[in-house]
Amino acid sequence: MHIKHLLSFLSAILISLTAVRAIASEPLLIYSHRHYEADQKLFEQFTEQTGIEVQVIKAKASELLQRLKSEGENTEADIFITADAGRLGYAKQEGLLAPVESEILSKRIPAPYRDPENHWFGFTLRARVFVYAPDRVKPEELSTYEALAEDTWRGRLLSRSSGNIYNQSLLASIIARTDAKTARDWARAVRQNMARPPQGNDRDQIRAVAAGIGDVAIVNTYYVGLLHNSENEKDRDVANSVKIFFPNQETSGTHVNVSGAGIVAASTQKEDARKLLEFLASDEAQKSFPLATSEYPVVAGIEWSDLQKSWGTFKPDSLNLSKLGQLNREAVKQANLAGWE
């Protein structure tokens, strides 16, 4: 009887160990809002180096966030990747992300581009700049975001909807630097200065500048890169017909944002997930972003692409991007009060 009990006990242990191994060998599941082929290549390189397999589910950021919330503790997701610190901040506020202790991430990723409590980390940087028509605007006419509120730009500006997270984060940064009323007054004036009602994405704003609909557009730098590298000749012509201006170089610096990632709070593979985040901060991964997506690396010392170099260097805003998530609701409120649809 004792031997039977012992055998049963050992059998149970073996079953448990097998289950643990099965769990440990499960691929990392990433919920990603990004849609770049370059990301998949990086995941494949990570698998080659570590033996850890990676699976990706892609969808809109709002859909992935809602999915994480509805799945709760039962989610199979291990990592959440999205564009904009505002969305990453929201994920943290909703308890969807776990804090990560990593000397590598803390050392390599500058403090403004990661959550102060290590719930998320930025891996690519994008600047929100002015794209202008050089035949109608002289660069010395441009200066700051704040100056876009001046009457001289009446009927000349272009931007997408305030419902877009990029504009919400820009407005949140203005609130952080000043106050809600100042941001609201600025948003109202910018909306009044637009050449047309807000519509389309950032690439559409650049195309509209090239078409003469407006003279200056507020866009993210990497969209200019996407047009430059497009297979469509018309898009390449559009990119070549406009110029980039980095605002606020004499004051707070150009507003920047990130694509970033965090480990899902309910993940059962946090150790492997941490390894993937650390890989995304490696020189190998960081060098790929400027060439593949026209995004800037967040790690210092990584070389930019020739296209990015042609745009010139710039001073980024040093505001910690966690503020963008904290002030997102206020930014949405002020944009609505300003009449920026």
C-alpha cells in the first residue's frame, strides 16, 4: 500500500512538472496595435536567439484594450504593444499592465520615454512637427506650436481630428506646460485657422499641403518617411514637395511620443516577456526602426537613417510622457470645449 501511495505521489509530481513545462513552452502572445513587417522580423530574430516563440494578434488599440479588460485574469496575452504614451498610460490606469524590474530597460531607455513605475517602456520615438509648402511658407515664418494660433495662419492650417490620440497627446503636453484654459484657447484658435474641417490621417494632411489646400500641417515625422518610401510614385512626389520644421526649438522642444510596450498583468510568462522587452531595447532592434519605419530610436547613440538626417537634428520636449496619459481626459474635454471636432 505504501508503495502504491508513493507511486501515485510521484506520478502526480510528474504530471505537475509536465504541466509546468507545457506552460513554460507556450509561445509569448503579443497584442499589438502596430502593423509593420519589421516588427515581425524582430520577433523572429528574438526567437532565433532565445528559442522563445512569439505569436501576434493585431487590431486597433481600442479593440485590444477592450479585449484585455474583458478577458481579465483569463487572458492569454503576455505583452501589449501600441502607439502613443496616452494609450499606454490608460492601460496602466486600468490595471492591465504589470511593473517590470529590469536594469537593462532602466539604463537604456531614457526616463521621459518610460513609465516612472516601470509599467510600460517606449521603444520608438516620433516627433509631431510642421510640414509646410516651401513655395508658400518660409521657414523663418515658423516657430512654435503656440504661434499657430496667430491670425497670420487663418485658413492655412491642416490637421486631423481631435479624436485622434496624437492630437490629444499634443494638447495634453500643452496642458502640462501651462494650464487647461491656455490649451483650450490655443485649440480654439488653431481650429479657426484651419483651411478645412479636420479629416483624414497624417498622410492626408501632407497630401493636402502638396495639393495647395493648406500651407502647414501638424503631423508625425514617420508619416513623411512612409510617403518617401512608398511604392506609389505620387506619394513619393508628395513627400519630396514638402519640408519639415521642428517647432519650439528655442523653448520647450518639439513634442515627441513613443510606440511602446508593457507586460500584461495577468501574464503567466512574465520572465520571457521581460526578455522580449529587453531585446526591443537592444542595439540590434533599435537600429532597425529608423530604416524600416522611419521612427527614431529611443536609445542614445543609435544612428538615424539618411532620410531622418536630411530633416535635421532637433531638441525634443523633456516632459515625461506618462503625463500624456494622466492628462488625456482633460485634453479631450478641452478640445471639445474649443470646438475642435
